[in-house]
Amino acid sequence: MVRVSELEARMEVYKLKHMELRIEDLLAFPLQIAEHVRMGVAEANSFKQECADMSKKVERLVQLLRQAARFSSGNNMNNYSAGLYERPTKRIMLEVTKALERVLVLVKKCKRSGILKRVMTITNTADFRKVNLLLESSIGDVTWLLNISTSGEDRPEYIGLPPIAATDPILGLVWEQISIVHVGTPDQKADAAVNLENLAKDNERNVQIIIEEGGVLPLLWLLKEGTVSGQEAAARALGQLARDQEQVKAMRDVGACATFTHILGNHATSMKVQVGVTTILLDKAQSQCTHTTLFLPFFSVGNSVMYNFFTFFQCVGSALLHCLGLGRVKLHGRFHSLLLRMMKHKKSWPRWVQSDYLWHC
């Protein structure tokens, strides 16, 4: 058993480094604190009933943490497998640890050892009420975390917001929609992607939250492997998430270019999906050239799919040519076919592309 002084030192490290820890380590440390709480409750010689009631909540929390540990035996969402959603898990485990720390401090005060210490550590029922509220919030957070990590028939129809997001409901909503994109049914995934698109429209803060909370990667996976409706919704959502250089870089860093290459080079991909992906790239080329240059390491001559595709856009105008640094290269057969298909969907393109002389080349 770890000594209390060593445990307190570990608590400080945990608070500072929790975003860097593995899910297994995040869950293991609160369980260690809970074990010390059990010992403290057994040794308490004042407020025994309050300590016992508080201990019941701690036991309920321990049960949920162990259940979460079983979930974490699968890979996390970054690997597309069933498991706990990493971003809210890290935030929730930090709050759980803080709550258990408060419990441990309180039960230690209930172990009297002399009149001086009894005077210096006055405890009352109000202290227990505050700590019980923290425990109830932690129980609600972990329960919510388990619910959003569940797929199929076991997933509740209505999950609601976790207590941790009470002051920022958008954060809780974003977490829920991202989790659905990851573990929902095909129809649920498409609906969640549409919801993320709507959240991102004309709201820079929501865009930043979706990116920071890991929403790009599940959308890329949906774009690559989802149903046609899911792919179309993912393409539109990703288009809303690539507004400036930092956001485009965040998309590239999690593999957007490889996914776009797959979509544009796959004959089986829906035309609407290909148009959606290309619209993302064209919008970035039009708005700021530096955005598109972030994709250049993936658009090398050796990558024939993307290289030939972008030489196709030699007709779009000087802005795109300046960004990509490509000369006029003869269009290959597969992209000539793509052009003919795209002309049928001209209305799906941005207005600036519709008015360009692309359609007269």
C-alpha cells in the first residue's frame, strides 16, 4: 500500500500530467485513492455515520471506474476501436481525482489524535455535504462517459449532459456527437456528422472545440468507410472545420490527405462525396494559398492520384496554380472521366468555381 505522503505527491503530478497519461493510468490512480479512503473510513472515530454514507458513494464510484477500466481494454477512439472516448475521459478523471482527494482529507480529519489536533481540524456536516455533491457529480460524469462509449442496443436513447459540462453545454454536445460518429449505427453516424456540421457553421468557437476534442479523425474515418449518406455528411462537416491555416494543419496531421487521396482515386466513391472533398480543397486554395501549401507533402509527383487530380485544376485559375506550383499537364483518362461526371454536378460547386472558365476548357 502506498503511503499517504507519497500518494499526495503523486496527486500533484497527476494533476499536471493527466493529459499525457494513458487511459489505463488515468483510471488506476483514482482507484488507489479510493483504497486509502476505505482505510480512513474504517479508522474514523468521529462523524462515523457521515463517513459511512460518504463511503457508499465512493464504492459506487469505484464500481463505475472498474467498469470503465474494462472498456479501456479496447483501443481508444483514436484507433477507431471500441473503448473510452479519450478527451472527456481525461477531463473527467481529473475531476474524479480531485473529489476523492477531498474525501481523503475529510476522513483523515475524523481520526482524532489529541485535543490540539481536534481544535485545529474542526469538521462539520456542511463539509460532508460539499464533498457528497462532488462525489455525486463524479458518479454522474463517469456514468455519462460509459453511456457515450456504449454502442448498439445497450446505448441509452437519451444521454444528456455530464455534470462537468454544466457550465459549457456545447462541450458536452460536441462530445456526444463525436462519440456517435465513432460508435453509432450508420444512420446515427450520418446524423451526428450533420449535427457537427451545423454546430460548426458560422461559429469559430465550436469549430475549435470540435477539433480540440478529436472530432476530425472519426469524421475522416466516416468519410473513408461510411455509407454514402455518412460520407456526404462527413465531407460537409470537414469543410466547415478547415477555415484557417492552423485548422487545416490539424486535419493534415491526423491523416486528411491520405483519406482525400483514397476518396478521389476510388471509382466506387459517390460523385457527391468526391465533389465534397474537392470543394474543401478548392475553398482552401481560394481563401488563402498558405492553407493549400500545407497539403503539398502529400501531393508529390509520386502520388499519382492527387498529383494528376490537381493538374486537372490547371483551368481553375492562377490562385490554385500559384499554391500548388504545377504547370499545365495533360489530363489523364480517369480524371477526364471525373470531369465529365463533375460537370453534371456543377451546382454543387462553390460559386466562384461555377463562374470560372473551367467549364469551357
